[in-house]
Amino acid sequence: MSPDDTTTPNPSGDDSVERLRRELEAEKQRIAALEAENAALLAATGGDADAAGKPKLRSSHRFWVSILLVIACLLTPLSIVALFVKNQINDTGRYVQTIKPLASDPAVQAYVAADVSNELFRQVDIRKYVEEALPKRAQVLAGPLTSALQGFVREATQRILQTSQFQALWVEANRVAHTQLVNVLTGKTTGGITATANGAVTLDLSSVTKLVQAQLASTGIDLFSKIPIGSIGGKITIFQSKDLYKARTGLRILDTVAFVLPFLVLGCFAGAIYLSKSRRRGFVACAVSFTIGALILALTLFIARGAYLNAATGKDLPYDAAASVYDTLVRFLLTSVRAVTFFSLIVIIAVFFSGPNRFAMWFRLRVRQGANWLGHESDVAGWEWLAPNGFVVRRKKGLRIVVAAIAFLVLFRWQHPTPSIILYIAIVTVGVLGVIEFFGREPMPDSDALPGSPAGATATVAPG
């Protein structure tokens, strides 16, 4: 490289740096002017007249903000659990969606296969069947053949439970059982399905045993075909309504709690933001508190998992099957934990980019510059319908608040928000805010033009 190359100036680079410095200096001047205006307003309203009382007032506010954040943090996991339980009890479709994956879980399939096989073996003397089928000289083979036949039946049963037929039977059996539960708790009758005379709600899996009978008969093993289906078990009692009145009262209380708790949490967060000295810090504190509440729920579920497995696991219920049941039932609660964490992260990011830090100011400036540059290009192309809108220009700040409020209400009213749903809502919200920025663009000084854009690439506001 020649010496001339190393000393060649870079005018475009120096211009960009100098332009950026001017932009930052302009933003600093704007902030200084706003601070001076704020100080003048405080002085005019007597804000400094009671300086001695200020520390006490601020301390009091900090105390109540902390109390509200702690209450909201503790109520967050209770609110999530109450909504989850309410949906599982009142919504049959939601309940079926929750337990449906168990039909395809290998551990659960193995458990059900062993249970169905043992039920069949209790109804038939397999050793006697084998001995009758063997000649006298081969009776010594009765033991090994009996064991082999039992193993074959178990393997065949497990293969049958891996088919779509079993999954359909599983879903239907749980749908009927849950409808019985809802009818018992509400005193209604839905679809002609009622509980038994003694108020028991049962999960009837005898149809699964019947399916296994038919499939085994098709392979040539017909020793189970003569078993009356009525004598085969498979009905599991999942709810007994001897305390029906208490159960119905508990359901009404649960409905009330699940309705009130989310509003209490929201009210605590709103109060904490209102009492905070800095609204931005208040939003961040609420997001952190919301996340901590969700993490408390996650920790509780982790501890409860160990307690449940210790209590439920035994010779009748294997560890793997019990773990699959628990993990399947609480997976939507864990999804709620992830959704809360993701939502809090979005709130923190939004607060950061709306703050007075240099990067946020630079980013907002670039957005305005980009909107003006696009507006200039559309004006050059003659697209009048893309001209600035007077209504949007005059009410841009209010429209931003309305869009944010609508996005929050949509998310709040969404029945089962997931991280992906929250992301979609955030993307749509940012897109709408971008449209507001574009149609609400205002002229900017020439020094604020985008680097590389044509001279004078600033938008003008159309009259009206």
C-alpha cells in the first residue's frame, strides 16, 4: 500500500460522524428544554414550597409500590393455577386436549397394556388351555409355552395400543368421563350423559379390552374370545359425588376466584406504576415482579412433581407412567410460565426503546428519518394516498396509546396465550405503530436527513 493510500481522507465517513454528532446534540438540547420547562412548571405550582415533606412522600410511595408489587407477585401463580383448573373442569375440549398425548406416550401404553393383559389372564386359565392343546408326551412343555403365550399376548396388546384406534377410544372415553364430571358438578345433563346412580364418574376402558380380544382372535388365539365383555373390568372411578353439595360450592368459588384474581393482579400493577416516581421504572418493576411470580409457580410445580411421584408410584403405577401423567397434565401451566416471561421481556424491551438513553434516542430518530425518506419517495412517485394525514399528525401520541391499550386487551382476553401468540401480537402492534409513524410524519431539519438520501428528503404535512 502506498503512502498516498494511507493518508487519503474519507469525506463521506467524516460527514456521517459529524451528522450523527449534530443529531445527538439536537436531542440533548430538546431534553434540556423539556427539563427546564418541567422545572418551571414545578416552580409555578409550588412544587418546591414543601421541600421538607418531599422525602417523606417519596418514601411513602416507595413503600406502597413495594407492597403492591409483592402482592401482585404472590397472586400471579395463584391466578394462573385458578384459571388452569377452571378451564380443565368447565371445558371438556380443553381437558381432552390436555390428556390426549397420554394415549401415544410409550410409558402409559406399557402400563395400560400390562393392565389389560392381566385382566385377560385373570379371566382365563392359560396353563390349562395349553395343557389341553398338548399331547401327553409334551406336557413338560406346558410351562415354557404358557410363559411364551403370555409374553406374546402382552406384546400384541402393546402393539394394538400403539394404533390410532386406541387413541380414538382413549379420547372418547375421557370425553365421556369429563362430561359426567361436569354434569355432577353443575347438576346438568349434557348430551344424554349422566353419572351413575351413586354419583360416581368413571373412565370406561372396557372397549380397549374388547379391541384387544378381537385383534388376538384374528391372529388365531381365540382363548379370550368367549369371555363376556361385561365380566371384564376397565372402569376406573375418577370422581365420587357423595359430597356433591360441597363440590358444587367449591366450583362456584373457583369460578369467582379465577375471575377476580387476574383483575387484582392487574390492579396491583397499575397502582404500582401510578405511584412510581418514574413510569418507565414502574413498568420494568412490574415486568420483573410478574416474571418472579411465574417462576415461583415453576418452582412449585417442580417440587410438587417429586412429591406426587413419591406418593403415586408403586407396584400398580410405574414411575415412568406416573411421570408422563404429571408432565402431561401440567404442561399448559409451564406454557403459561413461558408466556409470562416472554411478555415481561417484551415490556422491558419496549420501555428501553422509549427511554432517554442514547441508543433509544438514536433508534427513534432513525425511525423518523426512515418514515420521512419513504414519504419523500412516495411523493416523488406521485402516490398522493401515501401523503401525511392531518388527523394522524395531530393525534399521533394518542393513537400510539390506543394501539398499545388494544394490544394489551387482546392479549388479556386471549383464552390461552402462548409465547408464539404474544410474539404475533407484538409484531402486529409494531407494524401498526409503524403505519402511524409513516402517516403522522412531520418535516425534519435538513441536518436530520438520512445519510445517502437525496437532499431535502423530508416530508411535508399535507393540509387537513
